[in-house]
Amino acid sequence: MSAPAPAKNNDQAVPSTGSEAGGTWMRARVGDEIVVRGTAAGVIARDGEIVGLRHPDGGPPYDVRWIDSGRVTLYFPGPDAYIRHLVTGGDHVPAR
């Protein structure tokens, strides 16, 4: 998996890693970014914003607005995806 892209607009990027990344352990909030990086040659990388949740605990699938097209689709993340939690303002992310 490649390193996350730098944060935008003075937000801090906090990627989910380890047991939280991919699959059923992935958790998100509306406004988080989903990053998909292909593991095979020729697979196109995609980034999107999570605009809707289907489960109250933040588990997949997600409604994602894709940056490249602006289209909103229902997305079931695979092992090549991770969530970038954006922390703004005075919010604090506790150390793990």
C-alpha cells in the first residue's frame, strides 16, 4: 500500500491502518476520504469523499463521491482501500 497523500486545507490526515483497514473492520464518518490504490499493474487509483453511511457504526458499504468524476456510487471497499479520517479545527485524535 502506498503512503497517504498530504492533507488538504490545513486538515490533518489520519489513515486507518492495521486491523481497521479494509474489510469489515473499516469504520468511517461522513466527510472522510476513501483512498483506493490498486495492487496490480494497470489498476487505476481513485480517491473519493464519503457522503453517506449505510450503518450507524460507520461500517461499509459507503456512498462515495468520486473526485475524478463527481459521481456518487455505493462502494464496498476491498483490501486495496483505506479511510483517511480528516480532523479539522480543534478536534483531537487520541493516540493508539
